[in-house]
Amino acid sequence: MIFIDLRDRYGVTQTVVDPTNAAALKEAEKVRNEYVVFMRGSVRARPSGMTNSKLPTGEIELYVEQCEILSESKPLPFPIEDGSEVSETLRLKYRYLDLRRPSLQNNLITRHRVGQLVRNYLDENGFLEIETPILYKSTPEGARDFVVPSRVNPGTFYALPQSPQTLKQLLMVAGYDRYYQIARCFRDEDLRADRQPEFTQIDIEMSFIDQEVLFPIFEGMMKLLFKKILDKDIPTPFARMKYADAMRDYGVDKPDVRFDLKLKDLTSVLSSVDFNVFKQTIQAGGIMKGLPVPGAADKVSRKDLDEYTKYVSTYGAKGLLWFKFGADGVSGPATKFFKPNELENLKQACGLSTGDLLFVVADQERVANDALGSLRLQVGEKLGLIDKTKFNFLWVTDFPLLQFEPSDGRWYACHHPFTSPVMEDVAKLESGKDLGTIRAAAYDLVLNGVEVAGGSLRIFNQRTQAAMFRALGLSEKEAQEKFGFFIEGLQYGTPPHGGIAFGMDRLTMILTGTDAIREVIAFPKTQKGACLMSESPSSITPEQLAELHIGLRLPQKAEKH
């Protein structure tokens, strides 16, 4: 007898070819891994004691009456099974084989379900699905555009949209008060595990809303997704936190609140200590910030401390101080600069006791927050403080509207130039005063330390929009060149409106329990933006370049000496 496991996207079924069926047996003998096979027969219960409880089909088998090989397969470059040690380069080169693995199939099926559930939910809540162009105008939105030359308009270019931002706002001007689109977006930026040059977002815009209208709708959408896909009941309403509080307590604007470790500003406590590092930091306008870790003094080794010091240096920190509060006193490389009462003050300020550990970074505020905010996650993971069964959603609100860049001597929009200030701060923007204190009517939805959605209320008043362009250093001529069509649209009766966009790739990544965005995209690219399967990007012919009126000037290769 010959047993053959047949696999398709619905699972695996065992088939049996009996020696009494000579024709079927002869064909079955030729079958090898990944052949495409047609079989016809009778479904029957497996013999007693031969069932397989690990398979949904483990109680039955197909008794084969007819067998035919439809397509043969070359020897495989790697086994088609989960858990096999295969380099990602090889997997991406043969992505069509990699996609046969059950885990990737489940990921893409989950992605499909997310799309269907979202569409149905938004339809039930009065949203219209409207497509917007892929070939569009280059508008500055924070990253480089991918540009496409126009053959029929020599010397001009389209841009692939970083998001449908201006278009969805113009749909609000047009009177379509609830829009959505599962939109393809493109950004020419450096890549990492959770970023691709082309990605998908659930793009949403609504008229006549504020946060109190918008938040409950999308809390309901998240509640539905997690119930239908993971059978998890997500409590609503979600917690809220202001940006300033997130930066103060967690050092990041997307805090993982599944565990309680919080940062502590220790500038005032440490400013009197006779230690040059602290003195130089204060003179340079920096801060001293700490991460208290209760009960960790004996759980973190010297090797761990050295690794943490190296780790924070990747965020620009010049060093990492640590203090272990033991039964016989305080240990650490900087304790010799402290008087006994200064160590006691430090201990009291952080609420520490015997057996606790404290990390301190003395640097510019941004560096200290980046370093300790990231170290907090490392320590939480190391000490098992993070409850991986939890899904903690958090709205982060009241972001800064503008950020000053000293190297350019100008202000930049923290989000995009159509984000509205909170109503109380509109006068500041229009007067051009105290720009660094203006709060944006912007919000992010954070899940377990991952930003899964972001949005804002938009500027709908032409006077306020003009003030925003002035704050960004755009002349009226420059604003017209970049956004003329949009500025014109705002002058024909624009309703108050706002929106949000969910990262569908990141959301699916969390729902499937993977930590790499490539695992939820059918044909992803590498961190260099290359598709190893199709070998793109690739060159085009001189004839194609001539049609586009384009000449190439390639980088000169350095001469070898």
C-alpha cells in the first residue's frame, strides 16, 4: 500500500492506494514532494487505532480509485514546513514556495479576514469605500516620494502617494462625510522589521467630528477584530494619555503599558552632586533621568549591565550609570562621588528600597528619553515583567504641532501641514507666537508599545491654513505651487473634519503573533528595498529612457589604489 498526504490551503488529507488497484498504484509510485496530483475515491473512516488527533482530517482517509500526476516539481531548495532552518534570503528568492508553508498561509488568511471585517464594520457605520489615484502630485508629507516620469508630458513627474491625505480631505469638501479606503501607500525611506517601501493602511476620514465621536467608533472596530480573530474580549473605552505625560514617564510617545516601570526626572536631585558628568550635562542644558527597577539588584548581572551600557549608546547616550541598593550599602561606578545623604536623597526620590536597581542617563532630554525608554523595554523583557497575554490599547493625545530644527533654523510640522491645533491654541498659530507650545489636535492609537493608528482633526479654515504655511516658512507662492489645488478647495465651504489611518500590516502582524512585517505581506521586499524573487528594481532599456526624455548619471565608482 502507498500512503500519500495531499496538502492544499485547507489542510492535509491522508490518501491510501491499495495494491489491488494496479493502475493507481503504478502512478502513485511516481509521486514525489510537491507534485500536483488528481485523486478520486471514497472517503472512509481510518482503521481503529490509526486516527491522528493532530489533524482536522485525522479520523478519515481517501481510498484512492484513480490517481493522475498533473504537474511535477523540481527538487526543492528548502523543505516546505514550519520550523525548518532556512535563511530569509532563500525564502524571499523562492517566495512562491515559502508561501506554501502553513504559518504564512494562516497569516495571509488572517489578513484577508481583517480586511473583510473592517469593510463590513465601516459599511454598517455609514462609511463609503472610495478609491483615490496612485499616480498623483508630489506633496511633502515627511518622507521621500517615489516619482514616476510622464512620457506624454516630458520633464514632469507623478509621485506615488505617501497617503491619500489631501484627497480624502477634498472628499470631505465634496460632501462625502464618511470615507474609507484600504489604500496602498509608498514612502522612499530606510527600512526595518516593521516597515516596507509600499504598505497598506486603512484610511478613514469623517466630517463634523471631534475625538469624542471618533474614538468610540474605532474602539468598536478593534473590539470586533480581536473578538472575531483571537476570541479576545477587549475592554472599552481605551485608556488615554497626553504626549507630555508619555514622554515624562516612558520616554517614548508609544508606551507599552503592560508593565509598570516608569522613568524619573532626577535633575534637581543630582544637580548638587560633585560629579563632572552631572555638572557638564546641566551646563549644556541637558537633564539627568532615571529608570528605577524594583527587586532587580540581584537579577541583573555585571555582564547584563555592560550590555545595557552598550545598548543605550546606539541611541546617542554617552554612558549609563547604575546603582544597586543592597543590604550592605549602595554599589555602582559613580557612588564614590556621592555623599551618604545624597545617596539617601536619590533613594527617596525614586521610592527605592533594599534589593532595587536604578539606571541613570545624563544627556540632552531627547537622548535620555530615547535611551531609557528603549532600555525600559529591554529590562522588562529580561525580567519577565511583560504579560504577553495582554492587549493594552492606549490613545496618546495632545502632541506638539511644530518642531524647531536648529540646523535649518525653521519649524517643521510634527505630523503634516494640514493638522489642526487644538482650538485653544489656534490664536497662537495665527499670531505666530509661542509656536513651540502649540498642541496638535492629533492622536495615536498604541497597542503594546506599537503605533497601530494615527490621525488628527484637520484645518478647515483658510486663514488657519495660511498661518500654518507661514509657520513652516512657506511663501504664498511656494504654498500655491505645492498645494494650490488644495488651498482652492478649502475656499468653497469646508466642513470641520478629521480622520485616522490604521497600519494594516502592523495590525495583522500583532494579530498573527509575528514580529516581522514581511511575514504578513505576500511578496515583501528586503531592507534594501529589493525583491529577490523578481530581481527588482532593475534597469530599463535605452529606448525606454529615450521615450521618457531621461538620461542617467550614475555614481562614479571609487578608483582602487
